Amino acid sequence: MPRSKARTRGRGPVRRRLLPRPRIMLGSLLVLVFVGVLVVQAYINAEFKSDHLDSEVGDQAGVPTEILNGGPVINTTGGQASTSRMPPKTIALTFDDGPDPTWTPKILDVLEENDAHGTFFVVGSEVSRHPQLTKRITDEGNELGLHTFTHPNLQRLAPWRRTLELSQTQVAIARATGVHTNLARFPYSSKNAAIDEINWKIIKDAGKQGYLVVVNDLDSEDWQRPGVPQIIKNATPTGDDSAIILFHDAGGDRQQSVDALRQFIPAMKARGFQFTTVTEGLNGTIAQSNQAAAAKVPLLPENPSAAHSDVWRGSAVIWTVRLADGLVWFIAILFLIVGALTIGRTALLLLLATRHARQRRKKSWSWGPPVVEPVSIIVPAYNEKEGIEAAVRSLAGGDYPAIEVVVVDDGSTDGTAALVEQMKLPNVRVVRVPNGGKSNALNTGIALARHDLIVTVDGDTIFEPDSIRTLVQPFADPTVGAIAGNVKVGNRERMVAAWQHIEYVIGFNLDRRLYEVLGIMPTVPGAIGAFRREALRQVGGISDETLAEDTDVTMAMLRQGWRVVYAEDAKAWTEAPATLEQLYRQRYRWSYGTMQAMWKHRRALFDKGPSGRFGRLGLPFLALFGVALPMLAPVVDIMLVYGLVFWELEETVVAWVGMLALQLFTAAVAFRFDSESLKPLWRLPLQQFAYRQLMYLVLMQSATTALTGGRLRWHKLHRAGLVARTEVPPPPAAEVAPVVDTWPSTLGQGRAESHPAAGRAVARPAVPSQTVRHQQTAELGPEDLPSAGSPPGGGSGPVYTG
């Protein structure tokens, strides 16, 4: 049956996307919400300068003379153009830019002490942050006016944005106080004489929305902090003239304003002046006009009740501001945590890794007598035709005196086993088993191996001639149970693989030095690792309970009391994923498998002895620096972008360059330790900004899968091979390996369920159901085929926070 029909009818596996559609939608939604909140926060936190920003007055030809020479309250409602003043010997104190939690209460106290009221032109974003303080203003008999939501220069805004600035402030006031205001004052405005045609258009637009625009008669210039006497002088009206006077209750240190008001109000009252709000003063002017007018003008309501719809809309505005503020504070705290952890980890890494490197470079350093015991190399292989020949040839042709290579073909369908057999290498055996997974293949190979020193190798990995010899030398120390080799990326030509080369050198191989010194090496990589058969026997062999079988067995050995060390000179070359999609699949599996292994061995936290030491040191270290820190690392990039757009550019760039310099220094040290060229490090800045985001998504999806109890299928990566391969011959009749109950054998034995590696795989005989499975496998896409392994250095990968 054609594949398309089989899939249409649901009889065959459906090709899986990189991310299932619901997760793409959910992730996109979360990103959009997050970005939206940050934009809102940046919008409401727009920094502003003094109301008296110097600007040139434009053309005034279209501004009516009565406006330019009129009073400070401008009325353009209903298409009219008129102005009003306060009654004689009346002062309306006005305060801009608040409410401020420090200075507004002090000014309110001064007003209450002197039985005076004022009009507070408030900024909507500050009202949203301090609703209770805003309500205190009205509760104490004062009046509110609009001073926009973010304090922008309205001349530079589109009409819709100007309308939004006023309406958002109005609804915020409604929610905070339950009142409505008809007064508005624009940022950076001053007196009537400074109104030009652009400002006049803005004033008329505000009138269409029902607002009276208030400028001022006198400016105390308290924003300049010229001293109390000068502020009082600037605010004092001439003779018995009325005045709307501008003060500020926010925007900086306003102690001079508070001190000046404490002297100014009593002094003016002594001269017979009364202090009113703007609306109260207007009503006084209207009342005087009504005495001589036939048509009476109704008085204006002061702090009228707000509409219920405005109150509800204001709730949304206030909660949005609170959410945005809270999120930015949260990110800032995370940024500090990430910075502290990164610097601390880097310092610890450099200190201990340098100590490790210096120790190994000493001429007197030795693991003990040379190890020359025979070695069995186990190569689990599933559809590895691209690289299996080069891998086996490199293993069989090494300079070690006694090597046997056992290639365990795990039900391959591409002729992998036949390729190895036609090489006719004398020290290479091919064992065919029905497809049962990597753990099963490894256990079968170990069970059939002739020697007690076991080396495990991936089917796409190429060893150097001396790799086996240098890898097994630490076995001269009888306490060493496992050895991690040095994994190198062989296909460094493409950008994605080059990024991984940097990652392997810095994040994996440098980390191993740290882990060895601390005695908590979490992973012996599947690409190049060595084990004592006795150590494997004690932990129950290779478990199939997690997707990271190499991490699982390494943790079990540490809990058993075996040392796990790093042989940096034992190098193996592997083919790294060449595309972002393949990389994502690989790292998703690594991360998820590592989390599974950590969860499986969680009881070590409460054990005694070596198991407890690993549980209380290794597991927290891995959780903190291998999972938590990489998941938080993008905070650095978020703060970078946010800072570049909305904060101080210079400080942001300096901070970023500092972090990058630290990362470059760490990278240079790691590359020097590994005798690598520094040329690839020119890619590091781009890797820092782009590559880490992919790792963040990987960890997030892995954690989500783990928390929801989801199951992750094996994924086989596309391989091109590091060297040319021969054509695949037709596969001969399969010779299946003998049945192995488990490795080590448990026939006739009992095994405690509490064993650290409980849940080992079994090497199963061929059965009809497995034959069907092979037929189905032939129809799968490459991304559905099985693979296995963990990060070469353990954990979920390195942390880059440059």
C-alpha cells in the first residue's frame, strides 16, 4: 500500500512536526503576551523631562487674539473659543506630574494644615500605580485634572494617540477615585502667549472631547529647585490679581516646593487671598457673570461621579500597569540572579578546571601502571550506514594491543551489519538483534563481550589511533568505574555545527573538568566512554527507563561509590546535527532524558554515603546549572533588547559587552585547554543571541513534557557521514544473537526493586510482532527512527549568558 494512503487511512505513523501545532500556538500566544506586556511597561514608564522643555513657538497666525491674550482656562467645547480667569484675589494652586508616593502626601499635608485646596494634574500611569494616593487627593477636597497617561509631547503624537493619552488617564482616575474630570493640561505647555497653531489644533481637539484646557498665569519654576525664596517670588501675583500657579508634586526632589508652600500659603492669606481649585474658581467667575447676564450659565460640577463603564475600563488599565510593572521587576530580579549565578559558576569553573588542567600537565602525573588489559568495544548501531565503516575501521585499527569490536546491529533496515561484515576485519564481530533500543543493544553487547574493560561507542563516531589507549589509562586506579572521553564535532563547516563545536569545547569538555574535581560527573557520553564490567554489574547494567541511558548509568555508578573521571586526551569525532530542526530534536531528547534520570535518582538526596553525597551535591548542582540557569539565560537577552529600546543605550551596551567579554574569556581558556584554534570564536556573539534561544525553547518543552507526564519517542538524526562510504549490499539473512535474559543475568536470582538501576532492558528473541515492526519502520520518515544518548558533558547543555 502506498505510504500516502496508509497515512490517510491512519494505518501508519504520521510524520511528526518539530513542535506539535497546539504547542506552537500556545508558545506563540505566550510570547505575544509577554512581548505585549513589556511594550506596555515601556510605554507607561516613558521617562520625561521638566514641563518647561525648551521649544520654539511656531506660527501663531491662526490662533485667535482673544486666546493669546486671554485667561489661563481655555474653552473650545461646542466649537467656541473663549478663556476665563479666576476671580480677583483668588489663587488656584496646580500641581503637575503626580501622584508621587513621596512628595504628594507632603504637599497634601501642607494644604490640609493651611485649610487650602489645589488642583492636581495627574499622569495616568502614576494614578494606576498609586490609586489610593489619588483617592486621598479627592477625599481631602482637592481636584483632579488630566496630564496625559505617559507625559509625552503631544505635538509629536498622532491624533489617535493624543486621544488615547487622555482617555486612559480618565478611566484610571475613574477606577481609583470614582470621579470624572473635565480639566486637562498638556505636558510642556506654559502660558497663553506660547500657543501656536499646532498647539491650538490640539486644544481644539481636546475641546471636541469635552475638556477645558488649563495653562497658567505664574510658574513657580520649582522644577529648577532655585531655592525657597525664589520659588515664593515666582509664585507671588501682582497686587490683587488672580492667578493659576504651577507647582510640581513629582518628577524629582520637591522638598523646596513643600517648604515654599508652607510659607507661601499663610503669606497670601494674610494679604486677603483665598485658595481654590480651578473649577471652584471658575464657578466664582461664572457666578459673577451671571449677576449681570440675562442667560444664566450653569455652574461646573467639581469631581463629578464617573460612569460605571469608565470604572470598569479603568480596572483593566490599572491591572495592566500592575502586571507590566510586576513582570519587569520579576525579570530584573531574575536578571540579577542569572548574573550572580553566571559569574559564580564561571569563577568556579575557571578555578577548578584550571586546577584540573594544571594537575594533568604535571610531568609527575600518572594514573598508575600502564593499562594493557584487553578491551571490548561495544558499538550499538541502528541504520548507521553513513558512518559505520569509518567508525569501525578507526576502532579496530587503533594502537591498543588487544581490542575486540562488537557491533550490535539493532534491527537495522539499511544494511548496516552487512557493511561491517564485508570489511572482514579480524577483531570485529557483528551481532544482530531484533530492534529493541539502544539500552538493549548495549546490554547484549556487554553480555557477549569477552573482556572486562568495556568501551561504548556510537555508530557514527570516529576514534583517533591512540583514543582507546588514552581512554582506559585511568583504570589503573581501582576506584575508577567509568571514564568520559573528549567528544569533538567533526562537521564544523556549517554555522549550526560550528556553534555546537564551540558548545562542546566550552560547555561540555570544560564542564567535565569541573565535574571530576567535584566528584559528580553526571554523564559518560555514549560517543566515547569506558566502564568496568564489575561496575556495570553492580548497578544492574544499562537501564532503559530513561531516554538518557548514559546519564542514568553514570549516576547509578556514582551512587554506588565508583569514581567517574575525564580523559581529555581520548578524542572521538562525531557528526553533529547540521540543521536547527535536527539540533532541536536532539537537544529535546537529551534534556528530557536528563530530567528523567534526575527524577529517577531523586532518592539519593536522602541517602547516606556516596549515594547521599551525589544526591546532595550532584543533583542540586545539575538542577541549578544544567536546567534552571539555561532556562533563565534568555532574561539577559530580554533585558538587552529592552534596554536598547527603552533604557539608557550606553549602560545597556556596556553591560552586554561585559558579559560577552566574560564569556569570550571563558571560551578562550576552554579552547586553550583543548588545544583548539580560537578562530571559531568569532561566531560566539551570534551564538549567544540566537543559539541560546533555541536551547531555551528545548528546555521549556522538555520541562513541560516532564511535568505533564508526556512520553517522548526516539528520533534518528539525518547523517551524512564524516567520510565517504561504500554502497550498501543487499542484507543477508539475519542471524539473531542468542537470547539474553538480562545483563547481568538474573536467571535464578532475585533483584531488589530498590536497586539504583532497576528496570534494565532485555535482549529479546525475534517474534512475529517484531517482524511487523520492521515493516512499519521501513515506512517511517527519518525523523521517526530511534536514536539515543545524552549531552556529552551531562545535563542539558552549557549556559551562555554573554
